[in-house]
Amino acid sequence: MLRTATAGLAARLDFTLDEIEDLRIAVDEACAILLQQAVPGSVLSCVFRLVDDSLEVTVSAPTTDGHAPSRDTFAWTVLSALAGKVSSAVDKDKTVSISLYKQRGAGPGPA
């Protein structure tokens, strides 16, 4: 469902087809990372924000261990390549968030 919402919003914001597909895959990957450590039965949330010519997508979930995703994994490399800029945060209540920043018209993100 989030992949479809991401694609629909990005299309309305005039992102290219390639940028839309990159965002769809990146959101899917971010969710997969969080679901591995999410508290069973908890809610995965997603917030979209338009910042200048970038779309920021933040996916969050309460986790069992409260550890930020490792940045030296293949999954993180994929996120960085697809979104351009990726960050993570951990709240005091062990909620982990992954934020993706995709700039419109920037082409592929850095590898």
C-alpha cells in the first residue's frame, strides 16, 4: 500500500518515471528493514513531506531493540542509491525511523 501511495504522490509532484520507481523500491526496502525488528502487532507509520524540490518519506516503527539500521549493509546501500539521501533515528521509546530524501530531477542518487 505504501508503494502505491508513494508512486501516486510522486507522480502528482511531477517526478519522472525512473524517480517514482526508485522511490517505490526505496520505501519498500525501508519498510522491510524496520519490519525485521518491529514489535509484533505494532503499527508501521509513514509521513510524506515536500521540501523544496525533494520528497521526504519517513517510515517509523516501534522496535524490540531500539537499534538504528546498520549503514554498512547491502540494504542501506540500496536505499542510498535509490533515494539519494537516507538517514535514521531512534526515539527514547525505541521507535526507529528511516527517512528517504529524493530530489526531483536530480537523476540517480549516489552509490
